[in-house]
Amino acid sequence: MRDIYDLIVIGGGPAGMAAALTAEECGVDRILIIERGERLGGILNQCTHSGFGAAYFGEEMTGTEFAERFRERMSDSGVEVITGTMVLSVSADRTVTVSNKSGCAELHTKAVVLATGCRERPISSLHVTGTRPSGVFEAGAAQKMLNLGGYDIGDDAVVLGSGDVGLVVARCLAQRGRRVIGVFEIRDVCGGSDKNRTECLDFYGIPLYFRHTVTRIHGEGRISGVTVKDLDSGAERYIGCGTLITSLGLVPERELIEPLEAEDGSLPEWIFTCGDARTVHDTVDAVAFEAEKTGAEAAEYITGGTDI
Amino acid sequence: MRTEYDATVIGAGLLGCFTARELVRYGLHTIVLEQREDVCTGISRANSAIVYTGCDTKPGTIKTEMCVRANRGFDTLCRELGVRFSRCGSLMICFGPCGLGVLEKKYAQGLENGVQGLRMIGPEETYDLEPNLAPGVRAALYAEGTGTVLPWELGCAAAENAAANGAEFRFCSRVLGISRREGGYTVSTDTENIRTRCVINCAGLFADEVQELLFAPSVRLFPKRGDYYVLDTKAEGFISHVISHEPEDKKKDGGFDKGGDKGLTLVPTVEGNILVGPSNMPTDSKRLGSTERDGFELLDRRISEVMPGLPMRHMIRSFSSLRPNPFQVELAGGEYVRNGKSISNFTIAEPAGDASFLSFIGIKTPGMTCAQELGRYAAEKAAAYLGAKEDPRFDPVRPAPVRTADLSVAERDALIKDRPDYGRIVCRCRGVSEGEMIDAIHSKPGAVTVDGIKRRTGAGGGRCQGGFCSQKVIELLARERRCLPEEIMKDGPGSYILTGGETDA
Ligand SMILES: Cc1cc2nc3c(=O)[nH]c(=O)nc-3n(C[C@H](O)[C@H](O)[C@H](O)COP(=O)(O)OP(=O)(O)OC[C@H]3O[C@@H](n4cnc5c(N)ncnc54)[C@H](O)[C@@H]3O)c2cc1C
Ligand SMILES: Cc1cc2nc3c(=O)[nH]c(=O)nc-3n(C[C@H](O)[C@H](O)[C@H](O)COP(=O)(O)OP(=O)(O)OC[C@H]3O[C@@H](n4cnc5c(N)ncnc54)[C@H](O)[C@@H]3O)c2cc1C
């Protein structure tokens, strides 16, 4: 790792890799991808299910396979990659501060692509009453524990919110022989795709309740139940459960650049964003296409723009 | 294992931890028995985080004396214990004549109590200090000396310092019985009998029940619940002082049975969050930690009155606490019933008639501010009773733990060269490294649960509430404690996160 780059890409998921590869094709020389995880791939590394790549590669594959294809392209490229490294801050003088087990350093760059993905909204941010027991997981965290950690996270699950991640986790539990009591969605439409609704719920006989939400959590040590409210009748009922999976929506992870945003939300010209950090995408294919455009834009700025 | 002690402290909340620290100052062989797995899991994990000046309480009471003295010494205390403390000042505001009356009374009372840095200020200066307050503020009582500290950070630090000076901590040790013996007492937990010359009962919400293990009922606790919201550090800067509000429509007597409230308090914490609360709701349970709709509704109404622009979209968590309200009880028709009003002074009982048994029953606000004073009070009594002198070997300093997020790049880099685990960031929201977590696990008494790590390092207390780091935290705890990840709890008994084979059964 040197300390001066033309382009620093923060986040080594599909968006970061696609942006870096395109920027290189467009003639940018010194490119660095910084990834906090131990390997490139981002959220795809925990997506062992299929349904990725149809639009981009013209064939359907698992998330992990999609990531592998991009990793192969990365190793054929001249893009420098550093993993196990957290970006701590990005400052107005184009300094990127990083920390890893060999040290803490300031790197200088002409441009930054933010490709940090998104995070889930925790249930604690809602006005849900009751206790705060264990056994409550955000769907993404649950998926990681199940697929990457190889852990068991409990039985008799209620899923709150019908986003894709929640549906995929419901299926993942069902496939392991765990009982999924039902998916409760506050709106009157399924948050996830029709395909996921059919493949993850209908196929396993998991019911989906619209206009229902969880208003209260019960349990002393581990969760023992939830109060579910039917928004139409206003009726509340108790449902015993051993696990609660929440899929309440994804929020782009932009904290690194927020301090640099102007009042009107605009960013300095040397900062670019792509992937779920820009807006949450339904498919990784859309992420890859968008990130390639972002990579080209960054390249144009670096090669054609003013030198610093 | 030793089973004979000079002093036995029951409960490892703020009071138990500080009492233990003060007891070892006198070289007394001290043990702390705590029913839970860690320190500060009771009231001391959930309060308003304010270090009060002493203008809120009546002159001449022990509560006032302790509070004024404690406030003056708080910088020194926090420096000794390596605890973050911010003397941010406070504004108590009012919108009308009733509130103004209360403020004026507190101002006069504060002056009489010897509180320095108190001023009544008008609307203009108030809005200069806190521009986001609702329109219509009539006046404010400004108290320069008010500060804020995290209760669990303070409690953990006191416990570590007590332990470093020889106090023993026994967790998962619930006191079930106390009996007299020659020269003292036998205190029995589910696993052992401790012989002790003195007992200091710091059992928080259960201090009445612990005392009644041996003595007749005199004071009992009837809790009231306080609900709170926590806002993300994204709201940092929206307020810069502790703000409290004296409502116009307050029930005169505090309305214990009617659910009267105490207005709203907003606190800019040392970690950059804003704490909003507490409600003040009747409850018939001593079970801590459940939030309720009526509490949220009250908070929402108060927020709209005091600071309607408060960015509630940045709320990351809610929690609740219980106020241990003490009442004198008397026997009537074969039952002990409450007589009269809630006792407002600190109740420090000596049911045996001497300092061999001391109970803190119903130490509410400002119990955290006064924790060291209360601990000292108990230790002085015990030391006099046992004829102990101050031990010159006592070292009051507990080195501050490493917090990488507070260091410069160069400082961090130097640290990482020595200990690479300080370079690995595990909690993304608060920027807590693996090294800090390992330090928390190996401190004494150390973190054994995910919440124990959170109390000591802040990890998991940010905007994602542990969604990102909890798996890694579980794995670290398991590795360092040489157990299976499935054995790691979130906090109390039964709060397992990963399940082993048992769900197959
Ligand atoms: C459960 C689930 C199911 C899905 N199903 C499908 C599907 O069936 N089909 C489909 O096409 N799409 C699906 N998607 C969507 C798709 O996977 C995502 O939109 C895509 O992976 C987003 O890519 P990204 O690169 O923007 O973000 P991510 O993949 O999240 O990558 C962001 C990377 O940035 C890193 N990072 C973040 N902050 C920092 C920092 N400060 N320092 C260093 N590194 C950092 C992270 O570690 C991560 O590796 C699914 C997503 C999920 C979660
Ligand atoms: C809503 C609220 C807000 C407050 N705000 C402030 C503030 O802003 N500033 C301030 O100065 N003070 C404040 N206080 C007061 C302060 O928080 C308390 O005075 C202090 O935390 C009390 O600590 P404790 O050690 O007595 O209780 P706890 O922290 O509850 O500790 C008691 C311990 O005893 C243990 N225990 C109980 N029974 C047994 C048994 N049989 N065997 C073994 N162990 C047992 C429990 O598990 C627990 O750990 C507030 C209090 C409340 C309720």
C-alpha cells in the first residue's frame, strides 16, 4: 500500500469491484479498493441462493457465484485491493483514513467512489413496546449467522416485514426444518419480489399477513412471543415465538461522506457513489451496471479533470 | 475460596461498586455478591445520566449535602477512574407562571445549598444557548455545574478499581438468606455461605426484600417506570446542555397514583447521543426493562411542547427504568401497607441498631451523582464499627481504557504497531476495535456477555444496534473465554443468541 492514489474505492462488494474495473479500463492508473471484510464480494458472500446475474451475465447463478466471477476479473486487473481494512473517515482535503491490523494511516487520492452498501433498520428504532430479549435478529444479520457462521439461531420464527432479505431468511430457516409461523407486513403489498414470494413462502406453506405489524415484544431472557396487530380491525393478539426476524427496510450507508455534504445535499465533485450506498437496488445486476457508469464518470473526472 | 469477610456488599449496581471501592480504602476484606452475571445490570444501566448540582433538593438534608459535595468533586473522581465526563451545564426552562415559581424556588434553594454558577436567565439568553427550544420560553434556571456521565461506565470503573484494591466480586450469586451469628452474619447464596462481620445492602429495587430476609418490614419500594428514547449521534449538536422542563400542568404532589409526570429531560451524552425522557408511570412490577405505550405517548406530547423540531427520525432505541420509590409501611389487618407520602430523602437504614447492617433503600435521583458519597458514608460507618483505619496502599487510580476512536492517527498507529488488534474495527457505528473488546473481557470484573461488552466499550450501542457486530462479538467472547459461541448470552439468564441442539428436542 502506498499513500497516494488516483482513485480510492471504499467497499469491495459488486458495486465497488465493478466501478474499479471500469475506471481502470478507462485509463485510471493507481486504483485502490478498501474492504473491511476479509474478502471481496460484499453482501453477496452470504447469498447462497440463486437468482443473480440473469441480466448482467445472461445466466442465473447464486450470489456467491456472482461474487466469484467478479473476483476473478479483479485478479486479472491491476487494481490494488486491501481487505480487513476499515475506512474511518474521508476528509475535505481528499484524505482517506484507514485502520487495519498493521496500522492506521492517511491515504491521499484524487477521487473517491463510495460503495459501502446498505444496512438494515433495527426494530429498536420503532415505537415497539415490551422487553428487549435475545432472539431478535435483523434479516441480514440472521442470514450471515446462518450461511457464513454456520450457526443455528432458533426455532418458531416470526418474520416482521416482507422485504426480500426477510423472505430469503424465512426460506433458509424452513429448509433447515425450523418452523416459520408467518410473515407480517404493515403495508398491503409484499416488499419483496413476486418470485421470492412464491419460492420462499408459498412453496413452504409460510403464510403472509398484510396490514399486520408487531407492537410488542415479550420475553425475559430469550424472546417468548410478540403482540401482533391487525391494522384493519385494530385487534391485537399474542403469538408465541422463539425467534423474531426483522426486515424493516434498508438504509444506504453514507455516514463516511455525510460530513462533506453541502446544505442542499450535494457532494464535492471528487466524490462518487454507487450500488446500495447510492440507493438500495433490487438486483445485483442493476448495481453492476450502475457502478460501471460511476467508474467511467470517476475516470473522466480523474483523467480529464484538473490535477490536484 | 475464602468464605469469611469483614464486609459483604449485596448488589453490584453503582452503589454496590462504589461502596466496595470505599471499603477497600480501609483495607477491609470485602466481597460483593451480585445475582446477575455482571455489574450495572439494574437501575444503574438505565438512568438520565445527569450529574446534578444540588439545587433540586431541600437544604440541610443528607441528600443535598452529598450532592453539592459530589458535584464539586466529579472532575477529580472521573479523572481518577478514567471515566468520560462532560460538564455541559443545564437549563431548566418554563413556559408559564407555575413553572417559573418552581424555578425561582430552586434558584433560592440552590443558593442556600451553596451551589455555584446558578443564574436565572431570560428568553433571549435561553434561545442563544439552545436555539431549538419551542417558542414561548418564559425563563430558565441555568446551572453551570451540571454534567453528564454514563452510569455503567462509572459503575464499571468503580468496580474495577475496587477489585484492583482487593475487593472480590461474585456474580450469579443471589442472596437468599441472612442470619445472625456470633460477631456478625451469615449471608447465604444459592451456592455458598459467606461469614461476614458487616453487611451493606445495595440491592436496588430489591433492597427492601433483602433487608426483610432478617428484619421486620419498615420501608418498602413501590416502583414507577420511566421510559426513554435515544437519538443517534446524527442528532449531535441539536442541543448542547442538559435541558429540563417544568410543566405547567404538573400534579402538585407528583401524583403517584395518577401517573403525574416530571416534565421532560434532554441530555447530550458523552458519546454524542441525545437521551430523551423519562416518563413517570405507575407500575406494579419490579421487573426492569419493559417500555409501554402510555410512556411513549407522554414523551411524544412533552417533546412537542418543549422541542418540536427534535429529529425523532434519528431515534435508535427506547428503554425504560424503574424508580425505587420508598414508603414507610405499617401493619394493618395482617398486611404491611404504605403509609403517607413517598420518602424523598435518601433512606439509609440500620435495622440492627448499629453499623453491622446498613441498607440503602430507595436511592433514586441523584443516586448516581452521590454514589461515591454514599459509598463513603457506608464505609466510614463500617470502618468505625470494625475499628479499621485507612490503608495507605489503597490506589484510587484506575487507568482509562483505550478508546481508539478518541485518538489521533499517529497515536492509533503507534498503538497498533504494539497490539495489532487495536487496528481491527469490529463495531462500525462507534468505531470500537477488537483490542478494546478483548481488554473489556479481560478487565476485572470483565465482560462475559454481549451487553457487558456494550457497557464497557460502547460497541453495539450505535445506529445499527449491534446488527453488524454482534456475531463477531459473540465469537470474540467465546474465543477469549474458551467456550462455545452458543454459550454466550446477550445479558441475563436464558438470553442465549445462538441455539445449540436444544431446539431439535
Ligand atoms: C438477502 C439478500 C438477497 C438478495 N437477493 C438478490 C437476488 O436474488 N438477486 C439480485 O440480483 N440481487 C439480490 N440482492 C441485492 C444485491 O445483492 C445487492 O443489491 C448488492 O450486493 C449490493 O452491492 P453493493 O456493492 O452496493 O453493496 P455490498 O454488497 O453490501 O458491499 C458493500 C461493501 O462495502 C464494505 N464496506 C462498507 N463500509 C466500509 C468501510 N467503512 N470501510 C471498508 N469497507 C466498507 C462492506 O464490507 C461490503 O463488502 C439481495 C441482497 C440481499 C441482502
Ligand atoms: C429513571 C431514573 C433516572 C435517574 N436519573 C439519575 C440521574 O440523572 N442522575 C443521578 O445522579 N441519579 C439518577 N438516578 C438514580 C440512580 O440511577 C440510582 O440511584 C442508582 O443507579 C442506584 O443504584 P443501585 O446500585 O442502588 O441499584 P441497581 O443498579 O439496581 O443495583 C442493585 C443490584 O442489586 C442486585 N440484587 C438485587 N437483589 C439481590 C440479591 N438478593 N442478591 C444479590 N444481588 C441482588 C441487582 O441485580 C442489581 O444489580 C435515576 C434513577 C432512575 C430510576
